[in-house]
Amino acid sequence: MIQDMIAAERRELAALLGALPPSGWDSPTLCAGWRVGEVVAHMTMPFRLSAGRFGWELLRSGGRFNVMADRVARREAAGLSRDALVSSLRDNADHPWRPPGGGAVGALSHDVIHGLDITTALRLDRRVPPDRLEVIFAAMKPKQVKYFGADLAGIALRADDLDWSYGTGTPLTGAAQDLLLVLSNRRLPAGRLRGEPSARFTVA
């Protein structure tokens, strides 16, 4: 069931990306320093790198995954065409890749969050199906939230389109997919969140 959600998410996003004009492809995303091309290159990296190549790239980066991921994303976004990157996402919809320790839900979360990094930044009207968000939220653990580094002390996240909340304190309300981005330590365009803490999670 979750693999079906992963496949659908990849195919839907590939269709959306394939329709973007070149100016949209070069637009910045919610991933700091990455344009659409770098985000898609990162999302599809597991489909192109074997375990051996992954280890070699990681070694080149001194064992620092974030450094490696940034370098590879920039290189592949520059070296591969837009069509090649979109095809990589679409043609690997059923690929069984799993992030270390994340399982199938981790793969779904990875694709959904990075897809939102693109669509939210470009202000595209794409709604992630509620059942996919419910699966991600149900598996969310405090250690995962801590990994992203979002400062949520004293804040209660409350979705206005899904029966879901997280934390206690001053309410921060918005669509479930926008609150997923808050959990992921992203800053959103203005007007997407409501509540006194909203400025902390909004692009200035």
C-alpha cells in the first residue's frame, strides 16, 4: 500500500515537473540554495548511485552526507537535462529505495517533502492526498523532528484540513502539508500559516 503511494507521488510530481517552463525549472525552492533542478537531482540520486558509488561519493565528502548530497545534486542538475531528470523520477516510480532506517514511510516522506519544497515555493496549487500525509504523520517520531532542527518549543501545530496536531502551546494553524514543512524546518511563503508564531516560519 505504501509503495503504491510512493509510486503515485513520483508519477504525479514527474507530470507536474514535465509541464514547467524553463524559468520554473530554474526557480529557487524551499531547500536553501537549491533550485528545482537540484531538488529533483537529489530526489532521483538513489536511482543512479549504486551502493559502491554512494560510499565513494560519501568518502570524497569526508563522510558528511549533507556535503555529499549537495555536491552530487549540483553536479547532476548541471550535467543532466530536465527531461532526463523528469524521466528518472517517472521511470523509477516503483523503485524500492529506502532511506537508511526510514523504511517505506521514510521514502514516502522524502518524496512528499521534497515535492512540497518545489510546489510550495513555486506557488503551484498541488494538494498532497490526505492518506499520504496521514501515513507520514502517524510514523513521525520526536527524534525525526529533532533531526530537522525546527524550533517548535511552546508551539501547537494544528491542521485545519486533517485531524492532526503536534505539540503543546501557542497554536500555529495551517494546511497539513504546510505544517509538515514546518516540522521539516522550512520557511513558507507569507499567508499560509495562522497564529502568533507564524512569522518564525514565514519567508521574510
